[in-house]
Amino acid sequence: MVILGKSTKFLLAATMLGATALGSAALAQTAVIDEVIVTTTRANSLRIDNAGNIATLDPSETVNLFPVEMLNRAPGVHIHRGSGQEHLTAIRSPVLVGGAGAGSFLYLEDGIPMRAPGFANVNALMDAMPQADGSVEVVRGPGSALYGSNAVHGLINFISAPLDESGTSTDLAYGSYGRHAVSLKSAQDHGQFMTRVTLDVNGETEGYRAAQSFGQQKARLEAAWQDGATGYRLSLAHMNLNQETAGYAQSLFDLGDNPRANDINGLPAACQTVNVPAYEDEACAKANPNGDAYRDATATRLYVRMTTDLADGATLTLTPYLRSNEMDFRMHFLPGTPLEQNSHDSYGLQAAYARDAGWVSYVAGLDVELTKGELIETQEGPTVSRNRYRNGIHYDFEVEAQVIAPYLHAVWSLSDATDVTTGLRWEMTNYDYTNNATDSDNTNTDPNDLGDFLFRVADRSDDFSDVSPKLGLVHRLADNRRVFVNWARAARAPQVTDLYRLRDSTTQTNFSGTVLDDNLNPDIDSIDSETLDSLEVGYRAAYPGLSYEATAFIMQKENYHFRDASDNYVANGETDHMGVELSLNWMLARDWSIATQLTYAQHEYAFDHNISGANSAETITDGKTIDGAPETLANTRLRYKYNERTYLNFDWEHVGSYFMDASNSAEYDGHDVFAVTADYVLSGQSRLGLRIDNLFDETYAKRADKWFGKDRYFPGEGRRFMARISHDF
């Protein structure tokens, strides 16, 4: 590992942070006023004393149906929302897709992964239920030793509100495109135990684009009780989603100088004569070239957390849990639009022993999880574009996975002013894979045997062993000011789709049988775990009416798993990441406050990779900027208290320009979108809310990229509104 390859830029950023710290010393020192967090230690602690970054968000502050808008308020976070509940995530990273997008970010509910590590979903936020949560915590970069696979570029933890008082509340919302939500939350004190039920029904009946709609239902039952020295907490959550999906939009302009006849024939009529990018023409933006695309998904999660106070002052926590996930969806983003059906069922146990000995506090634990999953990919239509997209069953396989991970996390008090955090996690992953289709034989002799055109792996077993260390330091300059340094390594075993759905055969041919290229896929035995080394330095302060945090980071990733511009699997990629993040909350005056998050970052390829065939122009070159990675991000909210009943919020979201392809030949200009929210308190129990998004009706793209050399977009929606009324009983 060479973590200081760009040390000059990193030291410049660190100098900027040092200047910020020295400048703030002129402010009066005062008692610390700060948030309580739980993610980094699995116990309550002050955010200001955390040896690393963490952002806390309040789900109740958003009127929208989508968690994306809320999460984009955290520094370093950039999530592209697609159709319905679909999205792609970036946290201190470019926007990642496929197995990389699914496996690089860890989504938790009360510290428990919402999906099994090797079976993650790139649209994981559809499982979340922020309506039932008290807060959301976001860690950028590697998670601590308490969390394993998928906490590579970041983690998001949805944390339940305490179960400590009775009450019932309702929330009704309606907005543009038939968007609606009905939420009910009721907590009851039964004497010996507390319960809370949360129900949420939401969706959109029309959609901004043609043939786009969704309906989603979520329910959660929680209970808490005490039996002697042991406290219990139970949670049962279920989600159902039925979505009619709109795919990427393309116009005649997006197809380039010499579009093929079948490219034009595949365009909606509204886009066949448009000579601007699809998102700039309203008729084309609202068209849907994938009217038959859909996504049907269910997710069920159950856990029981048992926390026992021991005689020596330590705490023992045992959390057995179950999860079950199923999903059918049309892969509208691929030629041929095959149908994927996947599912997985898991049961696991988190065991942790925590003790505070004064000079050291530590958590020693063991995470164990067993999962059985399956995937079937079938194409019903005719052969499209390339041999791999033929009619018939593409893949049909099962995987049994076992994950065992012991860990130790400790905070050492070196002095009254300095704490050191150490952590070590050893994660052992085993996959037992069974292929239910024919194995690939690479002979390319039978045009009806898809095993000749797709790389189907024969039955096998694969093992991965990953060690993730962490070392952090926090130094107290004063009661309310800290500097911190944090080094961590994250590792993740490959997603099962990274290993067993390689898509190409070792030798690819055209329809006449002529060999086009050799060795398009790596030897499966050479695919290793992805690793990321991260170093960050930061400064944070908390005053009455003012809190802020500035952080500089540098990261290097090896064995990056992704698909290149020709849709071939790459398992040995290397990338570099560096940036500066600023988060500020400031009470400007008695009735005015501002919250802003600013990010400047560079994400670059650190290796060379030749891409053959028609897409050779997208060859990857060391030092090129990774596509889907804007250098600048900003999210600012100005809050105004008009009177005791009326509150106004003005939001500005900035996304800088970014490259649409690996060769940096095409660029999206970025955008600035504004919104306004008004809240009016009818009484002590009732509240009205109105939000207008895209206030100035900006024409923009939520996502822009290239695929097989053609530009494609998820168009941004025009001006829209969402109204809400809530009441507490």
C-alpha cells in the first residue's frame, strides 16, 4: 500500500484545516453542545469525540417520499435517483453501478445489514423505513471494525427512535404526478412492555415519464421490555414494492453522428427528430423507451436484541436476526432487457461484550451469518446486439454463503486530552455455488446452447479471508474543539454476481462464429477481495448556535470490480480518491439559520485497461477522472422562523460537471436546483407542510452516462410540489 502517493495535495488540504482550527481559537471557549451518535461504537457517544467523520440526519425534516433527497444533505454523498425507488449511490466515490454499486456501501437498520453481504442490491434504500426511525447516521469511507463487507466507501445506519413514551401520529402527503403517502405511527405502554406500530403506504399513480408509477407498502412492529438485568428489543419489518419503471432516455442527438437504423427504430417517436440531449427536450424526457420494465420486490427483517448488564460493569449484547428478500425486475439498462429473478434468506447472530475500564473502553464481538440465495436470468425476446443477449435462460444458480467475523474495537485514553482508537476485524467468507444451467464449454459450436456464449461457471466453492484494521486519534484542543486523524482499511468479498455472472465466455464470437477477442473475463480463481485504504484528518467544533466540521481525505482502492464500456468484467482495477469536505450549522440571527455541506473531490483511475472493439475509444488510462464523479458538490439550507407558527426553508443543491465516460470524451455540465418548504403549526398537535422542488423549473439530468458509446440520461423532473398534513394524538 502506498497511501501517500498524492501527499502534496493532501498536506495542502491538511494545512487548510489547520488554519481553520487556529482561526477558530479566537472564538470564546464554552461548554460542549453536540449530538449523540451510536454507529461508530454501537453505544451512545458524543459526535465531537469520534475518531473519524459522521453525519447525522433527521428523517422528519423531509416532506418527500424518497430518502435520496435527505441523504444528499450529507457532505461527500451524491445519490442519483432513477425511476421510482431506483437509485445509484456515491459516498466519497464516483457513482457506482452493478456489483460495485451494490457492494461498496453498507445499509443498516439499527446496526444490522438490511441485505446479506454478498447479495446486496444497488437500490438498497427501497428497503429502508425512515418513517419509523429517529435518526440516520452516515459514515463516509470505511466503517469501523464493528462492520465488515460493503462498508467500503461508506455506510448508512437507520436508527430507531427510543421506545419510551406512548403516542399516536398520522401523516398524509400528496403531490405532483399522483404522489401520495399515508403514514401511521402508534406507541403504547402496556405496563410490562412498550410497543410501537408503524404503517406506511406511498407511491405515484402517474409518474413524470410515460408508463412510470409505483406503489409501496411498509410495516414495522417494535417492542421493548426489561427482565431483571436484561433489556429486550424486538423489531419486525416488511416492505412490498410494485413498480412500473422508466428506463434511460435517449434522443437522436444522443446516438452520435452515425446512428444505426435499429438504434433509431428503438427510439420513442418523440425522440427520433430531437437534435439535443434527451433531458433538454420535454417530450423526449417524458417518453419511456422501456414501457415493459418493472420491479417487484419484498423484504422482511426480524431481530431480537438482548442487552445484559453484567456484575463487572460490562454489557453483553446478543442479537439474533432473520431476513428474507425476493425480487423480479426487467433489466432495462441492458440490451435485450432480460428478466432477473433473485432471492436470498439469511439468519445470523451479532454477539458483543463491551466494557469501560476507565483508561480503555472496548467492544469484543463475533458476527456470524448464513445465507442461501438464488438467481435466474432469462431473456424472452429475440437475440439483441451481441451473442450474450440471446433468447432463453442466461443464468440459473444457487449460492450458500457463510460469514464469520470476530472483531475488537477499543478506545484508549492516553491523557486527559488525547484518545486513540484501535480496531481489527477478521472476516471469513465462504461461497458454495451450484449451477443449475449447462456449464460453459467455450466451443461455440451450438447456436442454441447459451453455455457457448455466456460464461457459466461449473459448481465450485470459493473462500475469502479479509483483515480490516483501524487506527484513529482524537485530541481535545478545548471542551468544544477537536482535531482527529483516522486511518482504516476496508475490504469486501466479491458479490456473488461478480463471481458467477461474468456474462462473457472466455472467447467471444460474432454471429458467424468469427473470434472477436480472447480472455475478456479474468480467471475466476484470480478474483480477490476488493480493498480500500483511507487516511483522513479533520477538525470539528461545537458552540452555542454554531457547529462545523472540516475533513480532508485520501484513499486508494485495489482489486476494484466493475464492468467496462464493452460490458466485460474487470476484477483488478485500481483507483485514487482525495477531497475536502465542510459541514456547517450556524444560527445567523434569532430567526435565521443556515446548514451547508460543501465537497471538493477528485476520483481517478490508477491503472491502464484496454477496451477492444467498437468501444475502444473508452480505453481506461491511468490518471483519467472516473466517470460519474463531479469535483464539486454542495447542499445548503437557509431556515427562517417567520413567527411562532410559520417556518420557511430555502434549499440549494449543486452538482458540478462530470465526465460521462471513462475516456473523458463527453461531459455533463452539472446543475443547480432550488426548493422551498413552508411549515405551519396549526396547533400543538397539527402541522401543515408544502414543498416546491425545482423552483425555477431547471432543465437537468439526474444521471448522465454513456453505454456502448451512446449518451443516455435519467431526466430531472420539472417544477413539482408535495403537501403534507400531520397530527399527533
